[in-house]
Amino acid sequence: MLSIRNIVKQYAGHRALSDVSLEVESGKIFGLLGPNGAGKTSLIRIITQITAPDSGEIYFNGQKLDQSHIDKMGYLPEERGLYKKMEIGEQMIYLARLKGLSRDEAIRRLKIWFQKLGMETWWKMKIEELSKGMQQKAQFVATVLHEPDLLILDEPFTGFDPVNAEIIKDEILELNRKGATILFSTHRMESVEELCHSIALLDKSKKILDGSIRDIKNTYRNNVYLIEYEGEKVNFNGSAPFELIEENKDEENRHTIRIKLNVGATSNDVLQYLIPKTRINMLQEVIPTMNEIFIEKVNQIA
Amino acid sequence: MNKVLLIIQREYFTRVRKKSFIIMIFVVPALILVMTLVIALVAMNSNQLTEQQIVKVLDESGVFAGKFHDVKNIKFESSTQSLTAAKEDCKKNENLSALQIPAEYNKKDAVNIYAKKKPEFALTIEIEKQMNDIAISNGMLKNHIDTAVVHSIKSDISLNSIEITDAGDKKSNIVANIGVGIACAIFIYISLLIYGSQVMRGVIEEKTSRIIEVIISSVKPFQLMLGKIIGVGLVGLTQFFAWIILSVIATKIAGAALSAPKGTMLNIISVLSTIPFGHIMGLFIFYFLTGYLLYSALFAAVGSAVDSETETQQFMFPVTMPLLFTYILSVSILFQAPNSALAVWLSIIPLTAPVAMMIRIPFGVPGWQLALSMSLMILGFLFTTYVAARIYRVGILMYGKKTSFKELSKWFFYKE
């Protein structure tokens, strides 16, 4: 869908992107992660052709990116905004027409969306009369109305209350099911783990990690398990197939331990070792979060 | 290109549908109507405006008594009262004044007029004129010059100004020319500022509401800037045409309603007919459009460089300077010498031409100067649009930075 090759972008005082390459697969949800200032927005602005890279190329469905691809993208910028004094309906039609929809088609689709999201009564209202959350909803509709092949969402959930965030999330997933490729950008790494198929991590203008979430997590799993048991405290000796990292006990005599498997051992070995000794409530593999992976990766580089 | 049309449409209709726009369309011609009515009334009834004035002439010289002649609303009465008695009378009657002429009336500051109110300018002028005439006639008679000769010498001169043109001599009215020139210059100056700052406000609005990023992910920044400039310009033209049509109707109605005496109206019409309105109107539209395109591009660049309207000051000053400078010169000096070197140069340099040329047009401008000025206007707006677009495309995405001129020039050289 989107092939980003060796993008470099230099601003007056600093380098925003140094030699960033990414592949976004068609029909997938792709997360662009990284702390503030990592270069996410710079990269997005290059994809949406708001700015041009100093060097490097972008291919959209195999073609070199140009003006003709603009109508195939929908972009929700991090800083949201609409014309404050324009009526919602008219404004949505205008934005859709700028993306190449006809007036009639825009109206037809708007009616469907407004009904779907409970916005029917907003048609004649002005943006300044809406709450922040309502404005966000309207802006989301404006972004997706022309049914873009590639949907670029910069921090899509900020500004929504939990209920609306859930609604928007469902809409995004549905658009994805219908075939839209989605490119997310966020600095809240935990928030997209459940949504994304693949991610790329940016830090200080460089890509430091990318791939499918599953692959990344497999790479970074480190055989750490969390176990809870009840009863007397068990003393582990050298015969245990693991190494004890941490041990806790609560008032109801439940013990929680964090362990790291010895090389070659499996979770089954652990259970076999523990079952004769105590009553096990829970055994769970501890998979590092994207945040932890990010911090580990950054530390590795530094 | 289709997208630019959409932007033009939006910019145009959101402004034209505003209540303030519709109100302005009617308010301005209404003002013109009222002004025309007032001027016509004043012209027709000027002699009724002031009440009848009576001047008591206390003549100690014996030269003037009985020789004053009454005019429109001034009546002269010879009196033998003492000055104190006359002054008492004047205290009681506002429209009475006492003219005291001592025997040695020729000395400086010898003649006095007493009245309860400050005597009107027209009254003193009239008295001075009559006294001078009488004194001169008296002097001539004393020197044995025949009264018949004196009368034949007396003259009443007013100048007719006649232009020599290829089509033959043309009578022109200097006052009317100056009036039309100044009116056009003021109008173009105000219009450029009003519509230029509308463009600037539009840019700032898009920037502060942050919709700019959404729009320029659909269109190129240059298309947006161009669409906005053209849209607002069309609003300006719409307003002009509406005003012209309504004003013509309004003055027609006013003229009919007044059923003005034929003499006065004919006089006004004959003066107005010496002014080539079609020619002036055409050039006005040209200079408005090119001047507007030139300045609004600069205004757009200023708007893109700031985060709010309060920050525009430092950039507005250099942008509006040439306009203000020419405007002040035009209404104070240039109209007196429309063909001076200063006026010619100002009417050729694109930044100052829209205002300066308006002053010169009613007096006639040589063809080559007009052609040079007009071609430079076109080159000028192409140039400012190019420069402004390069600053604009960077500026609209910059937030939170205090911008300096140095910064602006850096933006100009940025790559895409």
C-alpha cells in the first residue's frame, strides 16, 4: 500500500527524519509509535504531501506518490480544527468536495453517517456551538466521508470521552474490515497494541524498530512468568527450573512470584515442580508492553 | 483547478451571505442618497439658509452712504444714529449689525462692524467687496475720470479651462476633476485596506482554528491562497457593482423627487458631463483589481506569519506604508500638480500606482504612462503573489514562534 523509502527531512534547527523506511501493508492497521518530537507528524505530513522530503521516495500502491493520490487519503491531524462559523452540514460537504466527491454524493453519505453517530440534529449548527467531543466526532466524519483507501489518524482518541472513543474505535475497525488501510500515530504506545497489526517505533528522527506486533513480542519475550499460589510459603532451592526474580505476599496468604525460566525449561516444567508443593491459582507469561520494549530498545541504542 | 473554484465559492458565499455585507450594500447608497439630497437642497435654497441681515451704515466719511446695494439676504440702511445707540439696537436684534465707517476710512483697521453674533464670513466678504468698489469709484471720480469709463473698466472674470485634445478642444471643470480624482483615490485606498485585511483575517482564522492542515491535505497551499484572494476580490466587485447600480437609482429618484429648478440641475449635469465616467470607471476597476491582488497577497503572507491578529502590527506597517504615504500625498499635494515628476513616478511604481493614478486620471494621462503603469501593475502582482506564496506555504504550519523579518526571508528560500 505504502512504501516509504529512505526519507530524510531537515528543518532549520534540527533533523526531523533521518533515513526512515517503512512498509505499510494493504488492509492492515499500522501503528506509528514514538515519544513526542520523534518525527511522527513530520512523516505524516510528507505522506499527505503537505511538505516534501529532502530526499527519499514514497510509493502509493506501487506508484510514485503524487497529487492524484491525495483524494485516496483521509487525514485527521493531531490538532483538530474546522471553520468555527460555518454550518456543520455545509462544512462537511465542502471538505468532501475538496476530496473529489460530488455534492449529491456527499449529502447522501453524510446522512448515513450522521444517523449512525447520532448527529442528525447538528446539520444546521455551527462548530462553535458544539462541545469539544462533538467537534471531534464531526471531524472524524469529515475525514472518512470520501471513503479513503488510506486513513491517517494522528492521535485519534485524544479528546474523546471513553464512550465516544469506543464508538470511534469500532468505526475505525469497521472501515478496516471494509478494506481501508489505517495508519495510526500515537505517543501512548499501550493504546494501540490491541488495534495494530504492525508498528514502527520512531525515536529522535530514526526508526528504531518495526514489524508485526506478534513478531516483535516474540522477539522480546524473555521467559518471565507470573505465578500466584495459596498456602504456606514455598522455599525454592537449586532444583527449581527457574530463577526467582520477585516475591510478594498479601493479607489473605496469597503469594505472587515472578520468575525467569532456566534455559531450555518450559512452563510445564514449572508446574510439575510446583504442583506437589502448593496450590496454584494462576500462571501467566509476562509479555513486555510496547512501552517496555521501547525503553529497552532506546537503552540498547544508547 | 476545480478545487480552486470550490475554494472561491466558499470564500465568496460565506461573506456575501453575511448580514453585515447585505446591510453595507444598502447603507452606502442610502448615505449617498441622503448626501445628494442635502447638497441639492443647499444648492437650491442657499439664500434661504440664512435670515435676512440688516446692516446699519454709520458713515462719517460721507463717501459710502446710500451707495451700498442690497444683495440676496443683506439689506443696507443708512443711519444717523450714534454708535452707542446703534450698538444698543444691535444687542436687541440678532440679525442687525452696525457698520461704522470713520472719516479716515482708508487707514488700516479703521472700519468696524458690530453685531451680537460673530458676523458671518459671507457678510463681511460682501461688505468688503462693495466698500472697495465704492472707494475705487470715488477715487476715480475725484481724479476726474468719467463714470462711464469706470463702469466699462469694471469686470467680472471667471476662468474657463479648456483641454486641447486630438478630438478638438474640450471644456473641463477643474474642480469637478479634482473632486472625482480625490474621491476615486480615497475609495481605492479604503477598498485595498478593507479587502486586503479581510484576506489576512481569513488566513489567520484558518490558522488559529487549525483547519488549515485539513485543507492543505486536500489542496496545495497556493491553491488555497489563490482561492481566498479571488473569492474576497469578487466580494469587493459585487459590492462595487451593487453600490453603483443602487446609487444611480438613488440619485435618479432624488433628482425626480426634488423636481429641481432646471437651471441648477442643468448646471450640475453640464459639469458632470465633462467627466469621462466610463473611462474612469474602467481604470478604477483595473487598478482596484491589480492593486488588490498585489496587496492581498502581501496581506495573506502577513496572516500566515502570525498566530493572532494582535501580532500583525509589525508586518502591517511596512505593507501599508506605501499606500498611506501615497494617499496622504495624493489628497494634499498631487491633485494640484497631477503631471509633476513626483505624481508621474508614483503612478508608475506598482505599490503606489493604484492611489496615485486615480488622482491623475481625470486630468488625462499620456498613453505611454498609462500603458507602462498598467503593465507594471500586472508584473507587480505576479511578483508579490510569488513571494507571498513562498512565505505563506511555510507560515501556515508554524505555530508559537515569534516571527521576524529574517525568519520570513528564510521561509522564502525553503524548499518544498
